[in-house]
Amino acid sequence: MNILLSATALASALLCTATLAAPTDWHLAKDEDGIQVYLRHVPGSRYQSFRGEVEIKADVGTLSDLQENLRVACKWLYACADMRLLKNDGDDTWVYLTTALPWPAQTRDMVIHVHSERADDGSLTRRLEAVPGFVPATPGQIRVRQLKGTWTMRPESDRQTRVIYELQAEPAGDIPSWLANRFVVDAPMISLKTLRAVAEHQGVRSVETTP
């Protein structure tokens, strides 16, 4: 191996190690069943942002498909009541989503702009942002007007992917503090746990049906 390749490999290893560690301003809130959930205070907001991380025995393509199939995605995404496609334009997608939060919170709806970015190493990053005026408000729903987040799927091997899910939102309306504190832990924990179960089950079925 020449010096240039050695330097490149070392840089890649250092970058990977740095990325695996949560930023210093995050604090670990829960570590269960191979899933870590970190929280971070957001200046000027009553609500914390979250970051969930997990290793999944599935390739990036499988995980991408499970996100793009909105009917399936709504089944593994925490609190999703309905999800439908509004518009698709290449790497940009606009999705309408309604959530069914636990009592006493009212249901929320939102339009999310999803921008997908693929890297040379096979990683896929999806950037999420609320666009509240994209469609008219729905009667009986509280429209979420502020939301930003990312899904990052980075291949660790041919059949292993590290998934990182980050989100910060202002849910609008009144949310009891106990429910808000529970949501920022349950949303990444349950979403990632369910996504992992669906993806790994699908991977097993795929192997079993391969000639």
C-alpha cells in the first residue's frame, strides 16, 4: 500500500470514529437493546432535540426502500397516523404526515420537505424540514410549523449499516412537560427498534428466497 492510500485509510478511520461519537453537547438519555438516545437543549426552545443511533443488519438500499414506501414507513415511524406523498422531484420529496400523540395531546399534521444526498462511500443522508404553507391547514389538526432533522445511513459493511436519526421540532400548541420529555426518548428509540426489526426480517426473507 503506498503512502497516499495509507493516509487516506487513516483519515477515513479517524472520520468514522469521530462520527460514531455523539457531539459533546449531547447527553446520553437512554441506552437499551443496542440503541443509544442522546438529548440536547435547544436555545430559545422548551423542547429538546434528540439523536438516536443503532447498527442494523441490512444494507443502505433496504433501509432506503423502507423509508420511501410511505405505507410501510408509517408503520415503523413512532406516532405516525398517516403519511402520503405530495410531490417528488428527483432528490426532493414533499410528504404530508399526521401524528397520533398520546392523550391529552391533540393530533398534529405537517408537510416535510425531504432532500436526499448520496455520498461516494454509499452513505445516504436525508435532510428534513417543515414547510407549513405547502398545503392548506387541515381542520381539526394542529400544524407543526418548525421541524428540522436528518436521517443518516452509513454502510459499515455489505450487510451492516449505522443509522443516525436526529430531530428538533416545535410541536405548536400546549404539550405537557412529561409528555414532551417522554416523546424525545420514545420517538427515536421505538422508531429505530421497529425499523431494525422490519429491515432485518426483510433481509432474512431476501436471503431465503435467493436461488
